[in-house]
Amino acid sequence: MQVRSHLVVRRPSRSPVSTTARSVVAVVLTSAVTTLAAACGGPIPKDTDGSLARITDGVLRVGVSENPPWTEVYDDGRVAGREVDLVTGFAEAHAADVEWTPGAESELAMAMARGDLDVVVGGLTSDSPWEKEVALTRPYTEEITPDGDTEKMVMATPLGENALLVALETYLAEAGGAS
């Protein structure tokens, strides 16, 4: 006599309760994600310390390191140069007054890291040694050095102040750099 054996594997049936439970979990997760996204609210990019909002109709605090022709600092406190003109235009676009703080790059980078400055200018290049302490804009123009090298010019903003960084980069792109 020949015996045949068949192994029948049945998938457990999904009860209406488990389907309902999964639907409830999906709705709860979707609601949680939506609520979280709404709580974050506001425009993106954001500033962690609200720099751009504070600057608008307020004061733009700018550190300036002398580096002609980009920046010049005179004994009487006046400042001039290509980057001074660009920063002044950016401030005007945001109805802000400019408060200039002259100093060495290292002092200004540390002041920015402490939250005392909004922008630092002074002929900074994309290979700045301060890139761990400050956020550098995208290069807004290039300069050929006497040695024939190309330097990409940037400005600095505080780390985490992304709305300010993007607004400054946008202004620099629209203003056409410092050419």
C-alpha cells in the first residue's frame, strides 16, 4: 500500500482585530509625524538663535579684519572696501544699521563663536582656518593672486544661523559679488 503524505502549511488568517489594530497604529503614527512637523513650523532654513529676524529692522553686527582691497579700517573708525560695500547693501536690504567691530581674524572668529557677531569680512577665502568655528558662505567671487592661484572669496556667519547664511548668499549672488 502506498502512502502519500502532504504537508499543508496554512497561513494564519488575519483577524479583523489585527487589521483594525494596524490601521489604528498607522493613523496614530501619521498624526504624530504631522504634529511633529507642525511643531517645527516656520520657514526653512532656520536660525538657531534667530539672527536674521533680529537683524531685520535692527542692527547687523559685523566683524571686519583689514585686508585691502576687500576691507580697509581707518584710524577714525571708518571702514571701506569691496566687502564693506556688499555688507552695507545686505544690511540696507534688511533695513538694518551696521555696527562694525574691527579686529584680527582670530579675534573675530572667536567673537562670532560666542555670539557677539553676525557676519565677519576681511578677504576670507574658502580655505579659511576658521571653518570649524564659523559657517562660510559659498564663494561669491574669485580672485587671481599675483602667483596665478585662484582664491575663492567668502564671508562668515555663525554656525547654525542657516537663514542668515542663505539670505547673505542669496544677496551676494544677486549683487554679483565683488568684481
